[in-house]
Amino acid sequence: MDISASPSIADGPVYTHQTVRLDSGLDLECGVHLAPLEVAYCTYGTLSPARDNAILVCHALTGDQYLAERNPLTGKPGWWSRMVGPGLPIDTDRYFVVCSNVLGGCMGTTGPRSICAETGKAWDSEFPPITMHDIVAAQAKLIDHLGIDRLFAVIGGSMGGMQALTWAADFPDRVFAAMPIATSPFHSAQNIAFNEVSRQAIFADPDWHDGHYRDFGAIPARGLGVARMMAHITYLSEEALSRKFGRRVRHDAATAVPASSSPSLFGEMFEVESYLRHQGSSFVRRFDANSYLTITRAMDYFDLAAEHDGDLANPFRKSQTRFCVVSFSSDWLFPTSQSRLLVRALNRAGANVSFVEIESDRGHDAFLLEEPDFDRTIRGFITGAAEHAALKAGER
Amino acid sequence: MRVDQRLIAEMIAPRARVLDVGSGDGTLIDYLYRTRSCDARGIEIDMQNVTQSVAHGLPVMHGDADHDLADYPDDTFDYVVLQRTLQAVERPREVLRQMLRIGRHAIVSFPNFGHWRLRLQLLTTGRMPMTPVWNTPWYSTPNIHPCTIRDFLLLCEEEGYVIQQWLAIDEDGARAPWRRSIRLANLFGEQAMFLLKRAGH
């Protein structure tokens, strides 16, 4: 395998992210007090004088705060720039949109690459275990810092949806509307299993060095690359893979087998293989292995019902938040059945909930892609919620 | 908005909490929200309708009468509405029970199988009747539990529901003149609409 990476990520932060430093730190669920806390974030649009038009967008496992602008690390457009911007479904002419790098991440927010105050060294694999609640608590500190009392909406897909749900559960009075997309109120056994395979791939890399790879000037690029390749399959669907690649074989000069040479098992490469290798190798250039382990573990721990006496309705009882749950028909990582469980719990809690399953054959990643029905759903839900929010403001 | 939807809207008090089961394109809940300041929500089985409704900012969830009412707590709503759907659900009696558990009132409309044209067709042709209201052949109709106005009255009696208001309506949804006599309504009313509540409330 030819997964390789430039070592730049092992050298520490190269880019300056917009960051707030909170010396008071954060009390983690595991008992560790993390201080100082740094949260890297991007904002779009203008906060209204009443400070009531803020939308927090929560990113997924390997996303970052570069929501709607060029990502300085990859040079690519923001991961949701087709959704967030002037006149777009999440309209920055009207809303103040905030997106922050999650706690434990590697794009400027406190994480395994940050310096531990006690040791003066980077945390690396000693970074404390975190939960979705910790991730959201860190975001809440940023929202406090920005002077926002109540978020008009919290929106997120996949792990971002877990954060949206956690916001609604932990801070019901601070969330007017919540949109959990392609997500689940708990991480399923199958998803934990996939994460475990990803982690074992990282551990098996000779460059892993028990998580202190940076001390050796190395990164577990092969392991992290394989982890990404495997995970990427779960983000797609059989139909999407068939449509995109089928059984096509690459016939370029680099992989062509000279007629004279002896037959080889891997003399030619299926396009899907080539695609996955590319996904793996580009990922290791931008993501830290310890962050990957920290955040996947936080997802595994996520189970809102278990934390509330086994009843998923409990955290949402008396909730005034308007919910819009969205799933995608071909998403087998976070299938519609899990969204339906969530919707039923929200109904048991008497919450105001909309629920749409978008017809798409593109699997879990559909929430990042062009899906007109999805765009309409987001725009409509936000517009409808805004109408209600204004109505309530008028009553006060 | 259909005439019968307007009749339903007239039964609903302003600012009430309403669940429209089978909300279609969301016309009724939109109307109730805009003109009566109701907290009106919908359940709809057709995903295109759901998407269209949510895209219009309406709180609608994908689901159906048979499976998704049981989740709501008692007395979540002031009114639970079921338009022209009772005959198509799997368990009409259970659906009614759920409606009057989660809502203080139920508003139910259904096509009347006792209409004279149906009776006459069955009598004269010996075949399943086909009319503008009952317009799908027996092998493909979604209407698996047809009933007459009298049948419905009997069920309400058995279940102990109080009929606060009833009216016969014609095919287009306009109110029909058979207000006094159930017998005449059952013969000449193409559809019926009932406003129910639980006994003892």
C-alpha cells in the first residue's frame, strides 16, 4: 500500500485558527479539569442586536470549523459551503452562523495535540476521555463568550446530530430549534464495531508508538489511512459505489502490467480501490490519529436514553424546542429506524417534532451532497421556526 | 382549502393544540396556525407530502394513524383530527381510542357506505358499488374498513364517546341538509363528520 503523508501534521499547528482561550477551563465528565480551554471557530453573517439569530452548526467526526470558507489545510471549499451562505438554505444574510472545532479535535480546539499544563508536553494519547456532553459544554463556553444567551437553532449531521441532540437535552432553554440529521440517539453496536476496526488499524501501525508518534517524528499514516478507507465505505452505499465505480479497472501507465512480466495478483486496480486509497492518503494529511481515537470513543459512549433512566423521552420532557429529524433512505450507518426511535421518544415527551426521510441512494454522506429535497427541508424548517420565534418575541 | 376542511376548522377553538392525522399537504394545519394561532402539527404517511409540508415550515412528521399515535402522552392535544381516513386504517376502533386518549376532542370524517347510491348499486347489480366517493375497485381499494353513519354511531355508543356535533356532507365537502334525522343522513349523506369527546369530561 502506498499511503503516505507529509509529516507536517506531526510538527504541530501550522495554521492560525480563530480561537478563543478560556482560562477557566472545562470540567470534563471523567473528572479531569481541562484548563485552559481553547475553542477554534468560524462565524458567518451578523449577530442581530437582540442576539437572537444565531445558528450553531456542529460538524461530524472528521469535519472542522471551516464550514463555508476555503479550508486553509486542504485548500478545498468549506464542507457545507453549498448549504451555508448568502441566500442559501442556512442564509447568512439573515442568521449569524457559528461553527467550532470539537473538543478533542485537531484544528485548533483543545485536543490531544494541545499542551498539557501540568507536564508542559503535548497530551497525545494521554488526553482525557471525553463525551458528547463535554464536546457540547465546550461549545456552550464559546456561545457564552460570543454573548449569545439562546441559540435560534442547532444543526448537525452524523456526529453533529448527536451534538444537536445533546444541546437540546443539556440546555433545553438555550435551543429554540434543533435539527439532528442522519444521526441517532445512541451509537449502535455495529457503529462501535466499525470504530473499533478503525482504532485497531491505527494501533497496528508500527509508527503508532503507543500514541507518542510525534516524539518519534512519525505519524501512523498507514493505520489512520486504513481506518479512513474502512469508515469511508460506511458513509456510502452499495448503489452509490456501483454507480460511481462499478467494477471498472484503472488502465493507466502507473498500474499497467507490462506484457512481459509474470501475472500478478494486484497487477491492476479497481477504481473503487484507487478511490479509497486516495481518501485514506488525503485524510492522514489533515487529521491526527489521537484525535480520531478520542472523538470516535466519545461517539461510542453516546447513549442519551441510558443516561436518563433508560427512557429517551426523559431528557426532552417539557422541552419547548422545535425539532426536525432528518434521515436518508440509503443510510445504513445511521438508518432511518434509529431516527424513528428518536422521533417516537420526542412524541412521548410531547415535543414539537417534524420528521422527514429523504429519498437518496447516496448513503450516509447524502447530508453533505446535493439533495434538493433536503435543501428545501432545511430552508423550510428554519423559516418556519423563525416565524414562530418572532411570534414569541412579539408576545413578550 | 376543501369545504370540509373549513368545517373542521370552524369546530376548533383558537389557540388550541391540534394534531392532524393524515395532514396531506398541510393545508389545514397551515390554516389553523395562521388564522387561529393554533399549535397545529401533522402526521402524514406520504413522504412527498411530508417533505412539502416541512419545506413550508409546518411541523409534520412521517408516520401513520395505526402506529404513531400510541407514543403521545394522554391529553397532549385539544383536538385530534382524522380526515377521510378512518375507513383506510388497520384498526379503526383502536385509532379512535388513541385519538381520544391523546386528545380531549376528536374530529373524524369518513365516507358513508350507507349512501343510497351504494345501496342501490349493490342491490341492482350485485357487485361492489363504484361511486365518485368510492371510486377504486375492491381489489385495489385502500378503504378496508368502510362503515355507515349508523355503524359509527353504534361504535361511539359502545366506546362511550359523546357526540358533540355531527353533520352530513356531500362529495365536495359542503354541508348537507340532513341535520335532524340520522336515518336520512345515512341515506343521503355522502360523507359524515363527527366532533367527539370522552364521556365524563
